Amino acid sequence: MVDKMASVGRMLLRRRVLDCSGEETRFARCLSTLDLVALGVGSTLGAGVYVLAGEVAREKAGPAIVLCFLVAALSSMLAGLCYAEFGARVPKTGSAYLYSYVTVGEIWAFITGWNLILSYVIGTASVARAWSSTFDNLIEQKISSFFKSFMAMKVPGNVLAEYPDLFALVLILLLTGLLAFGVSESALVNKIFTGINLVVLGFVIMSGFVKGNTANWNLTLDNFINDTNVTSPEKVENSFGNGGFAPFGFSGVLSGAATCFYAFVGFDCIATTSEEAKNPMRSIPVGIVASLLICFFAYFGVSAALTLMMPYYKLNTQSPLPEAFSYVGWAPARYIVAAGSLCALSTSLLGSMFPMPRVIYAMAEDGLLFRALSSMNKRTKTPLLATMVSGFVAALMAFLFDLAALVDLMSIGTLLAYSLVAVCVLILRYQPGTLNSSSQNEKLVELVGGEKVAVSGDSGDEYGPDSEDHIPREKFSAKLLLVPSRDVPTKMSGTIVYATTAVISVLITLLCVVLAVNLDELMVGQPIWVTVCIVLALLCFFCVIIIWRQPESKEALTFKVPLLPWLPLFSVFVNIYLMMQLDLATWCRFAVWMGIGFLIYFFYGIWNSTEALNSNQRKYISSPKNKSPIYLGGDESEVEGISP
């Protein structure tokens, strides 16, 4: 029984062996660094910039919204840096799914990939509906009025939409055709729309600084009463706060920052282009960091311009920019804003649709989803079936469903992916060996009479003359937690980091649950919850010290996350805390989606995965004549598992 459970555990946690020295990619390598930056900016800088700034400034932060975007940008940059390092490590398509597969195991990879698919499908459908709604508003609701009159769907439960959105359906199908036609054509369209969007935002920012008034950043109670004739203390507190730059205080800034964090979601689509970028090792890190910086300056500039143009308590939460231009006497500028908004929605839609078939393709190629979905069109070099299937599902959702209740599900998938990528970066930086074998000197061994024989040349500190292959296997002792035996990673030091990272992930999750559920009790200083938080924080700190004391890999990469282990762990904390802010209904829907996913995995994926097939083939290697090199990436378990 114990052996069976151990065998199942090994199957769930088996990691993908990454060999980049084989056949060339089946995709077309045609994307430059500029294409990736445009893809990241277009996907991230969606219609939120035209709406979100007004909503957060009006209800949560006032002029201090610029600080909200600064805090949100710094938090997003933590996740962005982790993605950037993996982009430099793994030149393969699959994004967070693949990163999890090569580091923490198959079951975590499937969970990540399955939730990314959900995020992209809901994101695509919701953005398509937003595009349709924005266009409908421009033509005075003629589209919605027609469908409500002739095709109304009055179904109880708020599951289906009020009317089938034919416009959103056609829009998604058109973009699906564009993506299936070729990646270079899609990138060109994206660059055009992103350029128009940035020009419009530049106009908004310059207009704000020309027509703005710095007095709007230092408003007093007298200003509010004179403008609104409201004197009720309750209404004053809700609408005006305390006035000044941060009228709703520090808590308002933090609450606004949590909302603004989602404005930076989308840059991870760059990580799915590893096999389509001309120079992925360089382009992906540069693309991620550059797109986040551009988005931050755009959000910062628009929010500053908006709060300078008119008092924050007068902002319209639905269409703040047209109202602001009307307030300063530039009403015709609303048409420029509308054009920019439609371009932003178009690029955001393309950014949601672009990575979706690539994640499906990567999972299907590995056998975790049905392998037919990994078919590649030889002429366009795009995953044609995955593109068509994902586009059809998203189009159907946009056509029929009310997506308001499902949008929060996007957050779980995205934040889970961010957390796992940060954990993977942390683990890999303390492991012996390398991941890829095309740009780094890999560790290869041959099976010769059941003994390990190195066949690659010098590969740096890990595999030099002092390699752990030439020293006795270490035994664990408590001393190794704080005083490692060597100044380069060993299998034991890597195992310590792996286990400690698992422990601190659980501790951070518990701490976030306590903070989310009992925040009011903590604010008033209830001893029991304060004590629980202090104990959990101290345990987390001790785990951080253990990881920090372990030797770090000296592997040369084009980009590395700085400030290990602090930065990835802080990223994990931010992501998990935001996940804990989601309501119970969202977690119930998440459980249903995961139930469907586990049915697919345990009845199909676990038995048909490429790693399962490879491990079955290895069992038959018993003759010294079968001398095929096996890449280990610093993990000798494969050799030990097949030695006679």
C-alpha cells in the first residue's frame, strides 16, 4: 500500500526533462523585441486605463491614485522579473505551465495550465463584450436595443446574458482567423492598434497638464461644500474623505493599489512566445520589463492628468475621461478618447487570445491534454486546431453568457501562475545543474554497465573537478540548514531549499488567510490574532534565513532576479493575499472548474503524458549497449531509478 502511494506521488511530481538541443521549433521565429513589447503593452494597457483611474480616484484614493499605480506597478514588477528570468532560462512555449513542469512537477503544471486556459477564455469573452458595449454606446445603444427587442434571453439565475451578443461573437471569430493566418500578421495588427492607443494616451496626458489645476490635489472641505452643497457628515466622509492629496488615508491607497494591481495583468502573454521570438533569451526579459514600465508611465500619467483636470469627487466612474474633457471645455475630445478606447480593447482582446492556444498546444504536446490539439499548420506554423477550438469556446461564452460573475475566476488563474513562477525561480536558483542544453553546457551521463559516466565537457562550478559526483553523498544534519558544506549547490542543499520553500509557501498561505479573514480584529489589536500573525511571520523569517544561507547557482543567464530569496517570496505573499480577497462564490466556481480538470488529468493526462511514456521506455534499458545520453539538470534520480 505504501509502495503504491509512493509510486502515485512520484507520478504526480515527475518533472519534465528539458532538452533544447533536439529538433528546431515547429513555430515560425519571426517576432522581434519590439513585437514582444507591443504585445505586452497591448495586452496589459487595455480599456482599464480609460475607466479604472476614474473609479479608483473617485471611490478609494483621490489624487493619491498615482501612488496606487506606483505600488501596484512595483508589485507587478516582482512577478514580471520572475517571468523574465524564466524567459532567459527556458526557450520553449508554455509560459507558467512549462516553468512549473520543469521545476515542481506534473500535477502543479497541469493545475497552472488548466487555470491559465480558464483565465484566457474568460478574459477573451469579457473583453469582446466590453468592445461590443463600447461601440454600442457610441451609436446610442442601437445594437443592444435591437437584440433586446427581438432576441431577449430571460432565463432566471443570471447565468445567461440579457441578449445574445452577436457582435462579440463575430469579433472573436475574426481575430481567431487572424491568429490562425499567421503570427507575424497578428503582430503587425497589434503594433498598429497599440501605437494608436499610446498616441491617444499621450494626448490625454498632455491635455491634463495643460488644462489641469494643481489646486485639485489640495482640496478643502469648503471647496467640497461650495461645489456640491452637501453638508451631511456621512455623505462628506463617503464622497470627500478628509481632502488633500490622500483624502481616504493610507488604507484607501492600499485598497486602491490592490484594485490597480489587476491593471498590470497581461504581460505574461510575452512568456508564451519563446518559440516564436527571434532571440527569446534576450527579447523576453526585455519585453516583459519594458512593457511593464511603459504601462506604469501610461497609468501614472493618465491618473495624474485626470485628477488635475477636475476634482476627484466629481469624477464619473463609468466614463471619466470624456467627462473630464467636458469639464475643462474640450468636449469634442471624447471622440479621440473613444477611438483610443476601441484600439485598447482590440489589443487587449488580441493579447488574451494570443497565448491561449499556445498553452493548450504545450499541454497537448506533453500529453496532459488530448494530443490532437497539438497539431501544427505547416504553412502558417501556428497551432491551428488549438487556435480554432479556443476561439470557438471563447466566442460561445461571449455570445451567450453573463460574464460579470466569472471575471473574478480570471484572477485566481493569473495569481496562481504568478505565485508558482516565483516559487520555481526561487527553487531553481539553488539547484545544481542547468535546465536547457542548447545555450548552457549541460550535464550528460551515459549508462555503462549500470555506472554513471560523464560525457559533457566542463560546465562551470557545478560540474568541475570538485563536482559532487566526485565526493561522497551528503547526509542531512541540522547544521546544514544554516552552514552548508560547500559554496556551490549540491543535491542536499537543493533539497533543503525545495523543502523549505514548500513549508514557507504553506506558512504564507496561512498568514494571508488570517490577514484576510481577521483584519478587523488585528486592526483593534486582539491579542490572539496578533500573536498568531507574529508567530507565522517569525516562522516565515526563519525559513527565509535557511534559504538565504544555501549556496546559489553560478549559472550564467542573460537575466537574473535580484534580491533572492526576498523578492520572489514577497511576490508570492502579494499574490496569495490578493487571492484571499476573493469571495466564497468565486472559490466554489474555481472548485468546479478544477474538478473538471482533474477528471481529464486522472483519466487521460497522467497515463498519456510524454514523461510517463519516457519513464516506461527507460525501464527496458538494461543493456550496456543502449548508451543514450540522458539530461539530468542536476537531479540524479533518473539514473538511480534505471540502474540495475
